[in-house]
Amino acid sequence: MLDYCDIFSKCEHLHALYVEDDTDVAQEVSEILNDFFATVTVVEDGEDGFEAYKLFYQNNNHYIDIVLTDINMPVLNGIDMSKKIRQLNPAQRIIILTAMHDPDYSEELKNLNIQYIIKKPIKTKDLLLTLSQASSNIIR
Amino acid sequence: MIDKNKTKILLIDDNPKNLQIAMNILSSEGYKLIYAKDSEKGLYLAQNDDFDLILLDVLMPGIDGYTICTKLKNNPKTQDIPIIFLTVKDEEQDIIKGFECGGVDYVTKPFQVAVLLKRVETHLTLAQQTKKLKQLNQDLNRQVHDQVEKIRLKDQILFQQSKMVSMGEMIANIAHQWRQPLTAISAALVGIKTKVHLKKFDLKTEKGSKAFEDYLTKKFDDIQEYIDTLSTTVDDFRYFFRPKKDKEHFELQHIVDKSIKLLEEGIDMSSIKIIKEIEPITMIGLKNELSQVLINLLKNAYDAFENKSNQNAKEIKIKAANIDKTIHIYIQDNAGGIDTEVLPKIFEPYFTTKHQSNGTGLGLYMVSEIIQKHMKGHIYVENISYTIDNLTYKGVQFHIEIQGGV
């Protein structure tokens, strides 16, 4: 049984970066994330996401704990942004949020070794389980 | 060749002497002969047996030869039997009358053996060949009819299939449109549960209860808004794909804009510049069909750019003009053009140059069917050169010509 409070206690000191181009989805999901994480940075495309990722490192001297990203976005999509992030930090924990109707990215996700995937529309259990797993044993 | 043993000839003559002579001449050649000494019996025999040829005397007591001939020619069963008149005199009027009531030839009495035989043989051969031709013609007609029926069925199946393709595309579009609002709704619900479970509001205090109430009200309003988006999407698509056959008044510019918008819901057109040179045109016609045509042609142009990722300037130009109530719509692109061998085939069903996942090959077929059959118009395609900033590109132009200008 997943417990909200357990997940909260794991996440409350962690920082998250969330990349999503749809304002409604970004608004709703970031509200959830804000309830769990210490801080949540929300940006709307992959390029801004990568910039925010580097900026966090500059300011904090360690990489941000968890990156959550949509795939289909203008400028730089979630996959390409993840590639760039992994080049800087191969151990970066990345959660991909993807809709079933998106083109098949499974091959690319496998190559990038992305373990955390949340399907849209979001199910409570999926979100909690993924957050719980992704926030376990984070070493800065 | 005539098989004389199987050829049945009917002789009708009231003069026994004449009968005897004719019988002798013809039987010696091997023909099967049946005779009638009076016209009543002759008519009865002709109508109730099968004959290949009839030799008919003109002047007889009772019904005369012309009347018998007319009767036989009016009966479908006997109308094809060649009738040769036997006349006493070589009188022009009699001969003409014989031909007029359907006789094929005449022989004057007394008989000249060789002439009689030659004429009989000639008309038997002619009748036989006519019969063959008729049969051939019937077979041919049946074959043509069968083929036409086959093609019609195939057409029907194709149309059904293309309808299914459109439906599939419509469902895919709706699914795409629904994705974000559904995600927002699900996230809003997960968000509410999270707040409750993490006890973000202190419900024991009045302030906390009020804050929770405000929060919930806000969330419910948001969710209502997302649901409205879902519902609008369905209405939009239903409006566009409803098989409405009534002709409507509409602004062409408006349909072009709507079509581009609908297309952009499904694919990212941002790398392509769309130029519109459209006169203000009010039309009366099948609005939704025209929109489907435009979506297909624009999608086709978009697909043509697929292998042109290195090309900097990508353009699709839509031009429209109303010339004497005929609407001319041009859709041009600079995506490289179509191979000249391929060009004549592009409106054929299942013809596609695209990868299987990209095209069914029914898009342009549907377009031409809609334009030709539903709109009674024409569509032409040609390769053109397309100039942007003094640079010339190869491209394709579709030219639609439809009635309906107001």
C-alpha cells in the first residue's frame, strides 16, 4: 500500500524540474509536485528545461534531484533534452510523462535507459509508485 | 457453311404445280421441306414450328403473302426468319411492297433452278451470320454489364474503405485533442487526493475549512473547463465530418482557415510557411466535402516536405479566384514536384509513394471522387516551378475547378 506521507517524507527535501508545454497540464501537475517536493521549477520546452537544469547546478553545486518531462514539445522535445542532460549527468533520475497516442518512443527510451514512465492521463497509483521509486536512495 | 440436312424450309403456295417444282429443286439439294397449300395453314406452321427460311407466294385466296409476312415480322419468335417472296410477274410495285413488309428477296415464277438455289443459300447464310452476330453481341453486352457491375462493386468497397480511413483519422484527431484535457482532469483529481491525504488543510479550524472549500471550488471550476474543451472538440469534429449533403452558403476564406486549423491539430506545420491569396468569395455548395478536399491536399503537400528537412524555405500557397461563378482553387508547394511517370497515377486508388504508415493511397483518390462525383467539378495536377526570393524550386500545383460561386 502506497502511503502519501511516506512519499512526502522522501520527497520533501528534494528539488524537481518539470517540463511541459501545455499550460493546463503544467498547472495541475505542478500543483501535485509542489505538495511533495521542496521546490518545483516549471518550464515549457526542452531547451528552457536544459537551461534550468544547468542553472540549478550553478546555483546549488549539485544536479537537481528529479526531472519530469513531457515528450512532444516545441523547440527541443523531452527525449532530446534527456539525452543532453544524461551527457552532463549519466545518473540523472528522469521521469517521462507520455500519452498512449504519442508516436512509439519505446526504443529511444530504452536506449536512454529511462526507468520511470508515467502514462497520461495520470493514474494516482502510477504517479505515487513512480515518485516513490524515483525518490528512493538519492545520493547527491 | 450451311448444313442443308439440318435446314428447314417452309413453302407456302396455293398452286400445287409450283409447289411440286420448288420442292423438287430444293429437296434434291438436301434441304428439309415442309409445305402448306393455303395461307392459313402456312401461317399456323410458321408460327408453331421452327424454320430457317420461308418461301412465300404473294397471291393466294384468303390471307395474302404480304399479310402473312407482316404478321411473322411482328412476332418476336418468327421475326428473324428470312422470307423470300414468290411472284408471278416481275412487277416493280409488287417487289417493293414485298420488301416493305419485311421480305428479304423475291423469286419470279417460273423458277430458274440456279437462281432459286443461289438466293435461298445466300439468305440462309446471311440469316445464320446475323444470328451469330446477335449472339456475339449479346455475349459482349453481358460481359460488359458484368464488368461494369464488378467495377461498381469495387468502387463501392473502395469508398467504404476511404470512409473508414476518414473515420479512423477523425478518431485519431479527437484522441489527440482529448489528450491534454484528459491529463489535466486526471492531474486535478490526483492533486485533490494528494492535498487530502497529506492533510494540507487543517479542517479543524474555520480558516482551514474555508481554504479547503475555496480550493475545491477552484478545482471544480478548472475541471469543468477541461470538460468543456472535450465537448467542444467533439462538436467541432461532428460539425465537420457530418455527412450533410445540403448545399450551404459559406465564405471560402473561412473554410480554408478552418481546414488549416483542423490539419494543424494533428501535425506540426510550423516549419512550413502557408501563404493565402484568396479573394473574398461567397460560395454555395458542399462545405464539409470541400474542407475534406482541402485537408487532404494540404496534408499531401505537407507529406511531400518530409524528405526535405535540409530545405530552408518551405511554402504552401493557396490561391482562389471566382471567374464567372466558377471557383478556381490552386494549392501549390515547393516540395520538389512529382515524377512525370507517377503524375498520371496519383488519383488512382491505393496508389501511394509514401511509406505504408504514412499513407493509405486513398487520400487523393477520395479528393478526386469528391470533386468529380459530389461536386461535378474537375481537378488537375501539374509540376510547376516555384520562386521564393529569386530562388526557383520545383513543386506541384493542384488546380480545382468547381461551380458554386455566388
